Amino acid sequence: MPRYVRDPQLRDFQAKLRQEAKRIGQLAQGLGYVVYAIRDPTRMDERRHHEQGPPIYVGQSKQIAVRANDHLRDGGEGYASSRCKAGLLKRIMKQWRVPKFEILDSAPTHVTSLIAETVWARRFVWLGYELANKWPEHRTKEPPRGLLSVPEKRLWNLTVAEAIEDEVALHLECRACTIRKAVDLLHLRPETPLRSLRSLKLTCAVCGHSLLRIRRPNPVAWRWDTYQPKRMISSSGRDNEVRNVAD
């Protein structure tokens, strides 16, 4: 049972936080994976004049309501002096303001959502916003390169079912012993996270080298190669792509 909160102001504020998570979840219904921004309503958006304030974080999720609740919980436990996401959320919430979630884009698969997440993060960085995103591919102003912008290590967060859908492959490889064998993902439980397979630490019986390798799809033959993130709408309401981070 949740603990009863005696302070009526705090109780009301917690209700507003839950309502914000519910609101964004309802907006995302039927969209699959969504790319979202968290905005700071305590500050003016001096660059694009968004009414909910500047973006402070860009993420992606298939369960945005759950993810929003996680973010807000992190903010409630964060450090106000920190520049990380939890610290920024803490600062906003200490002023009795609710961080605002905005859906930026949607994507059909997990990997396409990682591509869109990277594109949107780089757009905001290029425009001069300070994001709390820590992944290096999100913090550069370099133009994204579609599938090649997603580091292979991010693909370990996929489930077996998501890997099959996105044509991500696992191989048992040992260059020293010339072992080359593809892992048949169809024989694995669909909900199994790929990272749990990596934790098995499969090694070559001859030389002891690690065997399990992950491979992104061939960008040329990938079934989702036509996917493109949405264009960014200008503050005047016109379609206005940020040129150096174009799709």
C-alpha cells in the first residue's frame, strides 16, 4: 500500500505528477515506440519559444507512461546540485512545477526509435540546447548517419523478438580458431533480452576468447531502410529541417 502523505500541498503535487504521466501515455496510444522530450516549464525557451520551456532530455520508449513515472521518481530522489537528468528534474520539482513531456516522433521498431532519438537529440544540441543525455552519439553536432549512428553496444538492449524484427543478428565467432556460426534467434524465447545472453560469457573451448558477437543489419538491405524521422517544425509553424542534422 502506498504511504499516506499528510502534507496536502505535496499530496496535490504528486497527483499532478501522476496526471502528467497519464496524459503523455494517452497521447502515445497506438504509436508504438515514441521519441519524447522532457521540458523545463520554469525557464523560457529563448531559441524556439516553446510554451512549455526548453528541452532538457530526449528519450525513446514503447511504454512512455511507465517511463515518465520512472523519470519523475528519479527526480524526486535526485540531487538538486547535479546537472544530470535527475538533478534537473529535482530542481524543477522543488519549485512545485511539473516537468512536461512532449512526443516528438514515433517509430515502428526499437532500432528505428534509437535512430530517431539520436536525430532529435542532435537537432536540439545543434540549436544550442543543453541536454542531460549522456550517450556520446546524442551530444555531438555531427550529422547523424541513420543506422550507422546507433552503436552496436546499444543493440544489446533489444529483446530477441525486437532483434528479429530489426534484423539484428548474433554470431558465435572466434577469429583465432576460425569459428563462424550464426545464432538462431527463432529458437530462443522472444522476451529474452540480448544482454542476458551476453552475460553467459560464452568462450572458445580452444583459446578462451569471447565468442558472442552482435551485428547490426546491412544498411543497404535493411527492411526498415526507408524509415525517416519527422522533420522539425519551425517556431513559426513552417516545416523547417535543421540543415546540418538532416535525415
